[in-house]
Amino acid sequence: MNKIAEEYDLFIIDEAHKYRNRNTNRWKAIRKLQKKSDKFSNKFIFLTATPLNNSISDIFNLIRLFVDDTFVPFRIKGVPITELMKKYRDLKKEFQKRDDDKIKKDLKKVATEIKQKILDEIMVLRTRKYIMEQFKDIKVNGKPLIFKDPKPYSLDYSPFYTKDYKSLTKTINDNINRILFEYTKLYGTRYVIFEEETIDEEEPVKKLIDVADLFKLLLGKRLESGIYPFETTLKRIYEKEKIFYEIFKEGMNRVLTRNDLEGLIKSAVDKAKIEKELEDIKEEYNIEEEDEETWFDRVVRILLEYAEELKEGEKQYSEIDLLKLGLRKVLENLESDLRLMDNIFAELDKLKDKENGEEKTLGKIPRKMEDIIDFPIYSYKNDPKLEALKQIIGSPSYKSQKLENIPSLNRKKIIIFTQYRDTAYYIYHNLLEWIKKEVDLHTWLKDERDRVKIALVTGDTEIPTKINYIKRFAPQASNGFEEVKRFGEIDILISTDALSEGVNLQDADAVVNYDLPWNPMIIVQRVGRVNRIGNDKDVYVINYIPSDEIEVIVGVLRKLKEKIQDITLIVGKDVKILSPEEEISIETFGEKIRDISKLSMTDLEQYGISQDFKEFIPEGIPQEQLDEYKLLNLIQYELGYTAEDFKDIIEMKDGPYYSFIEGDDKIVSVYEFYRGKFKIMKRVMSITKSGEIRYDTPLAFLNLIKRKGKSPQKIESAVENLKRMKDKTEEVVEELKEGYRQEQKGFLYNLYNALLVERKRAEGFESKFKIVMTALQTIPYYLYSREVKPLLTGKNLIEMNRDNVIIKDFKGTIETLYEFFREKGLTDIESLKVRVKHLGWYYEV
């Protein structure tokens, strides 16, 4: 990462919400890109639909990726960012304890300040609602702004449930919470950590969750996606457990030492190809690690706990006897797991189509390195989800009355999204076979060269192939007419979320969400591929909504709730579907999912926005930003100016410049405020004949562009008014100075004062002393007290007398602090001095 930081000056990070958690390796890795070795600060652009999801900590952690811990870019503008964030967090915590009107009022006040002073400075927040409300009068390239909201349809496929399908979901529900997923306890990582984040260095509250419990939730979500992805996921687990069972059963009697046992378990882990599975878990969650315990120590502890359950009376056991006894318990649990899974497979087999007495298959899922068996693609009898899809794609004359409220997609250009690779392959191969057999579809989905107009994109798809499919599916949006001519057009595209970001598919007429993500913003992203600004055609959005499958998920969550009260830490990893106080039930959870399926894209964006934004942070684009955009739009499109027209002005030296124009006795003046080399603020001020000073937006310059010039008049009045505005700028300067000062407390405050008292001893190293003292004034006390204090006391440079700091080695303390701040990139903090630059003014006479 350090090498990349040196090589590039600008980093664009898409899906930046994945970097909200400062405890993850990916957050720490991105932070290494902040500065080059010469302390040059690199630039960052973050792109995300959900910058603030669960708490204000999310946005704070994203800011910390591109700003070091002095937060100088904010402090030079007079914004006490760390104090505001901490104050908000503390008030929010207090408000959650007691719903008090005064706390709520204070919370809104701080939230508004955060919005205006922080978010408006760094965030370009543009939801559909904002665009249509704030830019409704603006024309883009001379045309009115169009952002047509697609109509969503909720597709309930439960009327297509068969008796055998209902029997399957009941069997899954009866067995899933009884499966122990025993093998997950034997590769050392039994738990993952979910934690509530904090802004400061307080220890977050940690919740340990069994990997086995997460597997159950994962299986429930796979079932909601379809029968096939559920079967493949369960089969992967089954085959791994079977390997552990067979190796342990065959080799247990040969275990005579701890080394034998470790070798036996490792052989099972290697053969079952667990390593990749572990990497996926580590990437997704924070693994619970205990430094004093090795992987094998953890497994031994589990086996000894098991042995306690099986020990007989007063019988004496050696350690290896106890371990083998524990291994016997593992075998029993593995056998039970395999039996319970066999019950589910028996029900699945009843649903499979047969051909010549064998299960009918339509191909295989491409095998990955971590796969230990092949996965045939099956055809199931009357799969309710697939049947519903065929109904809306097929001839309208054959569409079932059960789907009378869902529009027919026959002869439309359709993109079908699913969250899972296995589901995508299943849909593709089953539709492919159906289309080949369904003669009514041939005039639409077969071309003159007998090529079927359907394609599949997943993470496996090579980039050239993916680009080819995009161009053939959306030739107009992607300039793909040449590809269509050579390879044929595509009218149905099946995709995982590999195509939910960064591509234009405006040619499509419909988006089908075959399974429903729990994060509403994923649906918005998917539909956003088709529904773009300026696209005025009708787009259908069909959202599948689960029914009986929800019972399986809720059954798992109900059990989880016994172990972790706030299950939103898991369910709401992307979006908080349930709040902590809500009971887990079919009604609450099912209704939340159904709500998502019914909402328009505009409403989904609002649904996906954090509760903090909804309750406390005011909406809207700052008027200055809006008017600046309007001004540029008017100059470019209405007045017809180009960059060439401003060439002479760009080359002019510093002003101030002035003009007199026709008007209503008003003077307008522009000032820029600098702290050191940084421009921190621009102010447009005006005084009317009433004598009132007010702040204007950039639209004030329209008069200067449109109105005729006049010869200089009312010079005395101009001089007096400009003096008054200069006095006003001095007030702004004082405010900026005040905002820069860090509220220092505790140890750092006492350390600063102790060093200040002895400042005369800094002779010979004044520059380092000055840098150290500036840093101590600027860094947030709660981010660094824990590091600085043991650093200095450990080297015996200072000692503590209660809260008082006694300097034992003044020079050593300064040198140590200087090196510490240098390593942290905190030795180049800017001067506190603020200056004002007067750009120019004009007088409307």
C-alpha cells in the first residue's frame, strides 16, 4: 500500500461504505494511502449510496480515511469536527436512554451543525428526491430535467407452492436449528465478532456469534433465493462434514499422542479445503482471536469439554484418553448433522425432474478451487419461483390469474438480478432449455441464425465477454450495434450484482429482482443501471417477495435472539431492517421485507438512509451550492459563454477589481479567507440602501453579467460601505480562530501545561518544541492519551502525581514526542493565522 501511495496522487474508491468500520483490515489498508513519504497528502473521491448507515461513526470513519488525526482541513475552517461528532454521539446515547425534549432539541442543533459545517463541505448528497425538488427548474443541455420513477410490482409466488414444496420448507424448518455444523468447531475459528462502534477509543461492546449460527442464517437466505442455491450450499457443508466424519472414524484408533490428534484433524481440514472458507469469513467479519491460544489449543479445549459429558464415574483417564473421548462426541455430532441433512435431501430429491429414471441435469456449475465435488444443475418439478418467472415472460394469453396484478414482460428487454452465483446459473440453464422447447417464444428469443437471445453474467464471466454482453443487451446505451450485428442481440440478461454497479443498461424495459436484498440500496443500484437521469421511458420493476421461506429465516433469528439480544447487528449489517426493541416474528420481519418490495426507487432511497439522517439531520442542498450550479448552468446554456470568453480574466493578477452597473443602490463584495496556504471560505456580502449587511449566494453575479456598466458614482458611499464590510470580515476571522482551537482535556492538557511552564529549556531545539506544542493543542485528546502516556512513562521521561505531569527529562520528552508525531504524520500542522483576500466589488447605481 505504501508503494501505491507513492505512485498515485488521486484515489477513487467505489462502494466506499465497505470501509466504514475502522476495526477492519481493509480500513487500515486504505488509511496507508493517505500520505506519501514526503508527507504530501493524496486526494480521495469516495463513491457510495450509503455513507451513513448505522451511526454517525460511519461518516466519521470515512472522513478519517482521507484526513489525519489532527483533522486540519476542518480545523483550518474553524470546524471542531471531533468535538461535534463526540457531542452528537453522547447526546444520541443519552436520548436512547430517555426520550427527553431538551435532549432531542440539543441533538437536532448539533446534527444541523454537523450537516452544515461537515457534511456539506465534503459530501455531494444527491438522491432522486433531492434532485427533483432542488433542481426542478433547471435545464440540462437545454432540456428539462427528467427522472422518471419506475413503478414497482411485488410478485408473490406462494400461489405456485406445491404440496411437495411445502413439505420441503417444513422439513428444513424442523431440522435446521438442530444441525450443529460440528466441523466449524474444529478449524479454530468458532466465533465471529459483531461490535457496536464508538467514535473515540472506548472499547466497543463485543458480541460473539457461532460460525454455525451464521451458516443457518446463510442457508435461510439461500432458500429465499431458490431451491437450487439452498441445495448447493447445504451440499457443500454436507460433503465437508462427511470428510471429517470418515477421517475421524477411520483414524481415531490410531491416535496415541497429541501430535497424532493434531495430524488427524489437519488432514481433515486440508481434504475438506477449509482454508478458502476461513478467508471468506475473515474478510466478512472480525475473527475472535486469543493471542495466548493457538488453533490447536482451542480445539483441545473443546474436546476436553466434550469429554466431561462422557466420562464414566470414578474411572481415571489420561489426557489422550480424554481427547479421544471428546473426539467420539464429535463423531456423534457429525453423524447427527449428516442424518438431519439427509432428511432435507430426501425432500429435495422428491422435487427433481427425472429422465430415464435418473435425475435430470442441465449442466454443471463451474468448479472453483475450493469445491470438493461437482454441482450438477437440476430441473425441479414446479419450482414456484421459476414457474412465476416463466408466466410473466411467456405469452400473455397463458399468464395465470394468480399473477393478474403483475405486468407481462413478453417481448420486453429484461435484466434478471440475483444475489447468488448458483441461482444465476440455475435460472439461465432452466430458461435456456424452456425457451428452446417453447415454440411461442422463438419469434422473440431466437434470431434468424437460431441463436437464443439470453445471456448470463456472474463474477466468473471474463471482462471481454461481460462487455460484449452489455453491448448486445443495451446497444443504444453502450454503442453496441456492431456487436449486435456480429453476434446477435440479447433480450434477457441474467446477472448477479456483478452488473449492479457502474454500467449503463438504459435499453432495458424491466428489472426483475429474483431474490430481495435486505439492503434497499442494492435494489436502487440495480434499477439505477436502467433508470438514469434523462431516461423518460416506462421501466417495470418486479420484486419477488418470499412467503414460507421467511419462516425458516425467522426460526433461525429467534434462536439467535436467545444468544444476542440485538440481532440487528447481524440482520442489519447492511441496513437495519429491525430495531433492537422489535420482536422477531413472521409479522414484523415478513412485513419489513414486503415493504421493501413495494416501495418506489425514491422511497427506497429514503428507506435506506440512516435513522440519524431521517430524524435529526436536515435535508436539502446548501443554497450556495445550488445557486452556484444554477449560475454556471445559466452562463453556459442561456448566455452561451465558453471557456474561451474567460481567457483574459483568468490571466488577470490579484485585485480587488470593481465595477459600477445599473441597479438599485446596492454594493456587492467578494472575500476569500485563508489559514496559512489553505483557502477556507468564500463570502459574498452585500449592503443595500437600508444599510443592512447580508450574505449573498453566487447568483448575485448575474446582475454583473446582465446589466449595463456605468461610470463611477457615489464613491464616498462605496468607501464607507466597503469599510463596514471589512469590519464584518474581522468578525468572521475571530470566529474562525475560535473554531480552530482544540478542546483539550485530561492527560494531554496537563502535559501541554507542564511543558509550557518549562518552555525556556527548549533552547537549541525550538522548532521541534514548537511543532510538539502545536500538535498537542491540535490532536483530539481521546484519540492519543492512551498512546502518549505509556510512551513517556515507560521511558521514565515523565512521572504522574495523580493528574499532575512532572517532567523528568524535558529534552527527551520533546524528542520522543516529536518522533511519535512525525511517524503519525502530525508534524506539518499549519499556522493558526487567518488572513482575508478581497477579490473585488461592484456597485448597483
